[in-house]
Amino acid sequence: MKLKITTIGNSAGVILPKELLARLRVDKGDELFAVETPDGVRLTTYDPTLAAQMEVAEQVMREHRDLLRKLAQ
């Protein structure tokens, strides 16, 4: 899909066609992340920073499961 860079106020932007918004399952106001890959840049709703933070949180919760159970009681 070919996208054109256009002027938006004092900035530049890309208008995403409805078909692409539907494929990404996003709408106005949603966030997209531009992730650099060896093949170029990928637009995604996946936040790699949040995913890494959640992985650490899940590891801490697994390691301290007993303490968390006591705190929940």
C-alpha cells in the first residue's frame, strides 16, 4: 500500500486509509508504534517497551507468588 507524506499544520504526516486502519484494528485517537526492523519500519499496536516491562512484572510475580498471596488476604 502506497502512502503519501503530506503537510499537517507545521508538521508532516501520513494519512492512513480506512482499509489500513481496519487491518490494524485502530481508530482515531489510538496509538501506533513505529518499530525498526531489518526489513524497514513496521507500524504496530504492539508496544515493545510495555511488553518488556510486563515480562519483568510477570517474573517478579512468579518468584514472589507466596508473598503476593499473603498480601492479598
